Amino acid sequence: MNKSTLPCERCGVVVKIQKHHIVHRVNGGGNNPENLKPLCEACHDYQHAKEKIESSLAAERRRVEILERRLQALERL
């Protein structure tokens, strides 16, 4: 990605463009163009904060589902 010509995919600015990995490298994502999204610094920070919150919400939903199943099992006793 050429930093000077690609606009941010979220807000459209063309300054301080960074490469955001759609599938993060720690999760096996590569540096191939299909896995990279140009984002300005502010939108990149926003994207990571959003992903962290979404991940936390998903984990909480899983915990609630487990507790609901346990409660249902207890109710059957």
C-alpha cells in the first residue's frame, strides 16, 4: 500500500495511513493485499478498540449461555 495515495477506508482522509490486518497476524493473517485495509491513525485505533469490545461481548455471551444451561440443568433436578 502506498501511504501517500490510498485514503482511509473509514473516513477518507489521506494522512497518516496505516495498514490494518483484517485477520490479525497473530491469528494467521498475512500481509497479502486482500488482508490489508488502509486506515488513518485515528480510525485504526478505533478499529482495534471496536474489535476488543466485540470480542469481550462475545465472550460474555458465551459465559451467559453456559450459566443458562447450568441453571436449566439444576431446574430439571
